[in-house]
Amino acid sequence: MERLDPVDLDPRLAADTVFVAPWPLCDVRLMNDARYPWLVLIPRCPGASEPFDLDPAVQDRLWREVSHAARVLKTWSGADKINVGALGNVVAQLHVHVVGRRVGDEAWPGPVWGQGTATSYPDAELSLLVAGLQAALGQPEDEGPAPC
């Protein structure tokens, strides 16, 4: 699987996230904000800004990958709740946030978007975190390619 060409990745997503893994449809990235366990799945579908921009088979693949990420993130992080959102108000490129929430976290019970200031992971911790996520996430079930 090829990861997203950096030229095709919105600069704000590139600046705010760290690459974790290439999945059949999406690049999985970690939001560099230590306040929340937070993944961002970015389909490798040029020009897509909404889930409905994708063919139905590709939409199905997207939600299977999102569900896999959410399930693993909840177990791996010990989150009380998983929030999933594809807002796109700031970055139009289609991407799906998968955020682990804990009762009493900084934004609880409200949304994480627009709350406070991100706290970047220290470099040494970030490397270990990415390696741990790669091992935990593995690959979602592959039911064939879903090209855009």
C-alpha cells in the first residue's frame, strides 16, 4: 500500500499529525495532541471532501476502516467513549477524526475541536507511541481494494 503523497496531503493535516500506517484506503495518522488519544484517517481519494463524494463501495471501506480504528483505539487507550467526526470546516480534504475521550478530560463532555491549546507529544514519547499504535492497529480486514 502506498501512503499519501505529501503533495496530496493538506499542509494543516501534515503539520498537526504524524504518519502511523497505510491501510487499504486510508493513511492513518496520529494527532500530535497529548491531551487525547486521537487518530485521523485520510482516504487517498483526490478531490474528495465529503464521504458521499466516494462511490458506495469506497464509502463502505472507509467506515470499515474507521470502525476498526475506533475499536482498537478504545481498547488500546482505555477511553470511556470514542468520538468520530468528519467536520471539514477548516480542512476541506476528506478526513475522519477518531478521538478517545475520558470522563473528566479537558473538554468533557463537550467536543474537542476548538477547545484549549494542543499539547505536543515529546519526541521520544511520540516515537514509542507511534510504534505501539502500529502494533495495536495492524490492518483492518481486507475485503479487496477500494480504489477511488
